[in-house]
Amino acid sequence: MQKTYEVLWSETAENDLLKIIEYIAQDNPGNALKILDKIKEKVADLSFFPEKCRIVPELYNQGITLYREVVIPPWRVQYRIADSQVFVLSVLDSRQNIEDVLLRRFTPHII
């Protein structure tokens, strides 16, 4: 039997997604809803085989392998797996400096 994971959104990830959708909705509300549905659907798929997605490259380069991401161009959704849960931690636009944002969020004690 296939193991399933509970997918939980952090407040930060929800706020990231809300900002993205609000920004897109300013010009095209219909497209904003399509993008919201697409991101939510891809993230919901993490309830099966969340390990299949890549380790976040910018963090991997720093020796941090705890975090993974699903890419929905141009957005990247970072998460971590713990027991039978997937914690969605952020939704970022890949056109911004991802490394600085991730290091600030995921390793506050280092910076």
C-alpha cells in the first residue's frame, strides 16, 4: 500500500502565494485563478512521493539537504518532509534572487 503524506501550508507560504495571486489578478483575474489552481494542484500531489522532487539547489550548495522543491515555472515551492507530513514553507518567483531569500528564511542563525 502506498504511503500518503499530509500536506500542510505554513503561514509564510500562504502569504507568498497570496501576494503572487494578488499581483497577477491586478491585470488578469482569470489567469490568477488558473495559476492558483495549478500551484495548489501540484502541491497537493506532494501527498504521494514527495521525495521525487529535487533538493533546493541553492541550499544544497550550502550543505543543506533538508529542503525540497516542486517547480511550477516560474514559481518554486519549497517544502520539507517530516514523518508523514509535508510542510510547504515558501512559494517564490524564480526570477528573484532565491538564494538570499531561502538562506534568510531557512538558516536565520547563519546570516
